[in-house]
Amino acid sequence: MSRIRITDKTFQRLSLVLLVSILAAASYLVGFVSQVIPTYLGEVEESQIFHPTAEEPSEFAVYWEAWNMVEEKFYGELPDAQTQAYGSIRGMLAALGDPNTFFIEPPDREIEEARFQGRYGGIGADYTMRNGYLVVVTPFQDSPASRAGIRPGDIIIAVDGTDIFGLSQNEGILLIRGRVGSKVQLTIRREGELEPLILPLTREEIEPPTVTWELKEEGIGYIKLSFFGGRTNGELRRALTQLQSQGATSLILDLRNNPGGLIGAAVDVASQFIDTGLILYQRDPEGNDQPFPAKKGGLAIETPLAVLVNEGTASAAEIVAGALADHKRAVIIGEKTFGKGSTQTVRELSDHSSIHVTTAHWLTPEGHEIEGAALIPDLEVPLTQEDIDNQRDPQLDQALAYLRSLLPYPASGALQSENIMSTNRGV
Amino acid sequence: MAKAAKLAGFTLLMLFIIATSYLAGSAAGFILTSPVMAEKSIAPPPAPEEEFRVFWEAWRIVENEFYRRPIDSKELTYGAIRGALSTLEDENTAFIIPEHIAIIREDLTGTFEGIGALVEMNEDGYLVIAEPLAGRPADLVGLKAGDLVLEVDGVEIRGMNLIEAISLIRGPKGTTVRLTIQRQGVLEPFEVEIVRERIELRTIEYRLLKGEIGYIKLNEFNSQAPRQLRAALIDLLAENPRGLILDLRDDPGGLVTAAIDVGSEFIAQGVIMSERGKDREEDHEAQGGGLATEIPLVVLVNGGSASASEIVAGAIQDYGRGILIGERTVGKGSVQVQHQLSDGSGLRITIAHWFTPHGRLIEGEGLIPDVEVYITDEHLASGLDPQLELAIDYLER
């Protein structure tokens, strides 16, 4: 009875063990990207090799009993074997009752891997789906898209002459992506233009930036982290160095709408601001807590800091905000965070489909669970639709006001307003 | 019936319905007349499909890595079955856990042990008392329509499905169940303790209207329905009424056999319904000997009339045996069979579509009444029933 032949080889192919965090659509800034972007927390590890027993569990017999009856009696079309297998996996995972444990079919997996690696052949833009077509949200700086004059709001109606209406967002994106150096032709409809524009582009290796920064005003640097990827810490260090050379003596770290990413990146980022102590605990299935301490060599361990968060701040971003809050290293401003504090391992199956399995939960340095418990800002400042319509950002304004109040005492390290820090703290 | 007989033994041919409202614990939902037996021998599983290998890969990963332990192989298996069935894209083909089998069986017999109330799940996922049955335990302790049941014996109900909630409320007669109730206008939730009793569903209600019209309301097509209908007809016909009104409004259906029996009381001969399934076709004929095959007849239907109700109403309409008054029906044109699996769980599978005598498939369409009459909120508020009134007018003319 060797019904299952899972060979070692099958699993040797599983070269990836990723720790992942997922965030739902609602959290994206200003009405745009409605895609669920998988983000990764953790590093690539050596996959363990399974030695499964050849026997199915005895409890599973009833599955075949049921399915045999369906095959014999069901009036209607039967699914193919792959659909059945995928459906069964989905159902099995659903039985665990954990929304972060789920199955992904092979095509989506390609996009995930690209995101994880941060490199793919593309034209360099973010998209959203509207009325069945892809709409450009942001062309990345110095990308084929921006050089070709593609603008936010451009509607992509065809790729290489193929109408993309009816395709999913991921399917559409996959059409645009391809081998680095290959050509792709986009048919674009733009407001104000009568005829569709036809733009030929050459795909390049795209590395979406995860850190943007600017000196907001005298002495106050602003850094926005959109994602915790493999290059984020390097980008952040470059930002810190440049801002400090421009005279920044206090900082705003904007983690709003940051869905998370690699857990290692979270530790690295927090370590730029925290000198000693813990960044987080990871609780494994046996209930053991593994501490992740701060790394030495942070560039801004004493710089006064305000952190902006909102409901789109999730997982790795919440770890960073939570660690900074627990260490009383920053004032947290904005709205309560998402509350996603678990680690997923992404496991690739032999047909390149994959499953995300929740393998651990995180706790802040003070031992607060993040999962299901939002981080409450020290200063709660809502962002209303009216603010968005008028392009106002009261959360940023609050951070600026707070840091300005500290300017007479620049770079002293400790924050002055103990009373602010002690209000409304909670996870 | 020869072919159907071949299916018997461990299976029971039945129709399911989309239940809108369940009787305390239970249901007008799906129904099962006699205990079904587990299959004795389990066929060896088919040769493993290459495609299924990924399932076992996923299974092992979950066993080895999922953060919460222990992993329950049975729960995973049940989940896998649900997932596999979902790929059939048929909402009527479903897996039933062992705990729910008993409830479904009780529903088919029309009796169970519980508190005696109709319950339903509202849009917010709360269990609501739709109607406490007069004089039964729920009514006697003062439960009212609209009460929300927050907890049963301290277990929170929200998030459960209806059958799960029902299975907690039902229990052996003489035992006590503690409900935590939230009532509109009362600030704090309160608890009531109710001693369960044997509850018989009112399968049929009947009376003589205006001294000359027989009115029969059939609430569901359980195994009691044909016998109770016959008794009702004998009573009513003894009064020599001018006509009959068969009220199938909000009757979600039940057993195919009950539908044929009920139809046969009104239709003297001919096919009542035909089934067409995989490799099988079967005509269900009127059995003859019906008590009310000549008397003027009106059938009341609405958007809650489903499956077995539609079989009876559809046959009456096709043969011109009576007229249909009311609103378009649900349109449940498929037939399910329920199997018990070896571990006590169950599986109901859509095995056929059924057609009216004139070959209509009503799936997704429903029956359109000969006279469409709608009941508005105003009618409800003032206790009016224009559908029934029109039926009476029609028969009096």
C-alpha cells in the first residue's frame, strides 16, 4: 500500500522557506493598489527533507469513500484531478481555522517569488485593477515605464495586442513581465487622449524601491518605508546617512500602509534606532520564545524619532513600531495598526504550487502578542476622507509639530515628553 | 420505482431544500426518513493520481510545521472532503459531520427533543428565535420572537452555522439547557434555563374556511406528511367543501417520496415528476386512489416554496388540476441522495434533475403562479393575506 510516493527529491526542490506576512487590500494608500501583496518575513533557509510514511492516516479513508461516491453518482461535471487536489488542499487548510494559512496555485507563485527576490523583468510600475483593466498607480523612477512617459492613471487595455479585459490582475501583470531585455508593447488609454497610445518598451530588471526620503524642513528628516525587503536596510542606511549630512537632527519614520516583509529586515531596521535589548520574541508551536536582539551599529540610535502608523501598518512594520514603542524610543502617531503578528512559512510543492503555513507568533519585547491586537498610537490622529481630498496629512503635521517642539534640545537622545509616551499604550 | 429500489439499502432518495427557518433545533431543512446504514465495505482507493501527490505534500507540511498542535487528522480529512466537494460547484452537494446526521434524521421524522422554537441565523451571524411554539418550553419560559441567543450552556453561538447551533440546543428530553438571551429593549443579556421536551413539528395545519372551503397548510414534506395529509383530507371532505386550498408557502420541501404521495392525493394518474440523472431516468407516476382528484383546487406558493413543494405545485399546474396563486417559487430542480459514510459522517450528492410532467426544468427559474399576488410589508403589518383572500374568492365564484 504505497499510495503516496513523496520522494526526498520532491522536497529537495523546496529550496525556499520563507516567513511571510500578508496584508489585505484595504490598507493601501489613497484608494489605489487593491491587490493583496504577499510580503515576506524571514530569510531563505535550507528546506527540511521529509520522510513521510507510505501510509495514509486511517482517518483519511472516509475521503476516498466520499469521493468514490461522488464519482459514481454526481450529476454534473466532475473536476479534473488537479482541481480536486487543489480543492482538497484548500479545504484541509481551511479546517485549521487560520486565515494566514492558505494555498496558492502555481501562476500566482511566480509573482510572489519575483516580489521576494525583488527582481524581475518588467517595465517598473505598480498597478491596480479597475473595470477589468490594469490602471497604473505609480511608474517607478528611472524605469522603462517612466522613461516612456507612462503616467499614474493610464489604463492598460492591451499587452502585445492581447486585450487584457477579463484577466485577473496577476494574469495581466504576468503578461507585462518577461525576460529582461525583451520587448513589450502596451496599448494605453489616457484621459484627454482620443486615441489609444501604443507604447513599445524594453523590459528591464526592476527593483522596486522600498525606502524614500526627504528633508521635510530644517532639521527634520522624513523616511518612508513601503515594504521590508532584502535591500531595505541598505536603502535605509543610505537614507539616514544622507539626511544626517543634510542636517537632520530628528526623524519621522513613516510606516503607514507598510504591509511588512522579511523578519530579518524588521530586525535590521529596528536596530538602526535601538542600540541594545530585544526587537521581538518568536513563539514556536511548542510555546518556546526565541528572542531576536537588536544588532549593533545603528545609525540613528539617539536621534529623536516619530513613527507614523495606520491600519495598513502590518506584521514586520508592527514589529518595528512595537519595539520602538516598548523601548520608549519613539512617539507613535497616527491610527491603530493592523494586528498581524504571525510568521508564515511558504512551502513550495512539487508542481510549483505553494502553501503558506503559520509557524509562529511574534511578541513585542515586553511580551505583547501582536496577532489580533493592534498597536495603539501614543497620539491618535485620524486621517479623514476630507483630509485626503484636500491633500492634507494631519498625521505628518502632528509628527512635525512634535519634533519641532524638541528642536531646542537637539540630539540629546532621550525623548522629553514622558507624559506623551505613557498615554494610550497598548498592544 | 424499480430503479430507485436498486439505489436503496443504504441510501435514501430525497430532495433538499434551502432552509429559511429551522425548528428549534430544527429544521425544515433537509430530511431523512429512516436511518441510513453505513456501507459495509470500503472500496480500495483508486490508484493515486499524480496530481494528488501535492495534497500529501501539503498535509505533511501542515503536520510538521503548523504552529498550533495537536493536528487533528479527522478535522483535516473533513476539511479536505469539503474542499473537494466545493470543486463540484454545486451548493446542494455537501458533507455532513456525524453530529449533524442525527439532526437531519430527526427533521425527516418531524419529531425531536428540544425547547420548541423556530430559530434562524440572522445576517450578523446571531441565532434568532423566529417563533416560540405556543405552549412549549421555550414559550413557557417567556422567550419571544426576535430574541438573540448569544450562548448555549456558556458556549458562544456566533460564528457557528445553524446546524451546529441547533445541535447544542437540542438534547434528550428532561435535560436542561441554559440560554443566554439578548432582547431588544433589555440592556443586559440574561439567562434562561429550559427543560427539553419531545417536540412534534406541525407538519400540517388545516381548517374549514367560511364553512365551505377546505384549507390545508403543509409545512414540510417529511415522512409524516402523506399520512397526515390523508387524515386532513378525510376530515375536510366530510364537510363537502366547494374547494380546497393547499398552502405550500414557505414549505422548503423534503422527501421525493412524500412529494409523490402528496401529489397523488390531487392527481389521479400520470407522471408527477421525472428524474434524469447520470445513466438513469425515472418517471414517478401518480399512485392512484387520491382523495381529492376532482374538487376545485388552489395552491398557494411563494418565494419560500422549494423542491418537493415545487414538484407538487408544478404537476398541478401542468395538468391544469388547479391554479397557483402567490409568488414565484424558489426554483430547486435537483435531487439529492444522502449517504452515511463509515465513520458516521454523511454525504449528500446531487444525483439528478427533475422535470415537471410537461418537461419543465425549474432549476433557477421557479414556477410562475397563474395569478401573481404579492404580500407587502403593509399587508404584514395589518395582518392581511391577499393571496389567501384571492384563493377564497376564486373558489367561491
